[in-house]
Amino acid sequence: MWARLFKNGVDVVSESRIKTHFARPNWRKVFTDLATQNPSARIGKLISPLTKTLKQLCHKLSLETTTRFHFHKENF
């Protein structure tokens, strides 16, 4: 079954055409791509476990690009 899914371009974990990534995302690339695709936009971010890293990245890329990243932290 798994070989059939792989050969048909379907991810073996999700069984969809969206590829599963097992490593930590490259947040710099994700945010840089967002800034490139959305110049002069205002983008908000809400996520808890990566707070420190993403807060720093929002600030840094807001200074380096014309896109403004706004960091929002919420505790549940």
C-alpha cells in the first residue's frame, strides 16, 4: 500500500498531495517568503511554543523589509 501511495505522488503519512515535513520549519525562509509575497502588508502571528524565536524574527524582518510583522502572544 505505501509503495502505491508514494508512486502516485501521495504523502505516506497524510495520504494527501501535501508533503509532510519532519524537521523544524525554517522560520526565516517562511517569514522572508511572506514578506516577498506581501510587500508593505501587516502580518500578525500567534503561536506559543516558539515565542522567543518568532518574536525576534518578526522584529528583525520588520526592520529589514517593508512588510510589518506584528507579534501577538496569548497565554491559555
